[in-house]
Amino acid sequence: MTKINTCQTEACDLQSCLNRNTYAPEKCEKNLRSLYECCQRFYKLTEGRGESTSCPLPNVVQRWMRDHPKEKDWQ
């Protein structure tokens, strides 16, 4: 299967953030979440069979999303 550039914008935004913040991932959490959410949507649309140069393997995305649930907005 040919790999496509799905989620490349999100991956590049994350890399730029990490470069700006000297690889301090805690300062780039929004970018990281954005990438994983994009990858999750991509794998859902392709039923886990798609390949993207910007996304980790589907099981890695699932595990990360499970381990990093969105915080509820208590406002």
C-alpha cells in the first residue's frame, strides 16, 4: 500500500513546536494531541489499513489516546 501524507501538517506543526521549545514536549501537548487525533481519524476512515508517513502505527495511536484522555472542561 502506498503511504500518503495524511496528517503531515499536524506532524510538521509538532516538529516546529519541539524545535522552538528545545524539545520540551510539555510545551507542545496541544500539537501532539492534534497529531494523534488526526491519525486516529485517518485510521478510523481506513479501518486501520491506511499508511501515513506522519502517523505512528494504529496500535500506538490507540494506546496513546487511551493513556491520554482529553481533560473535561469544568467551566
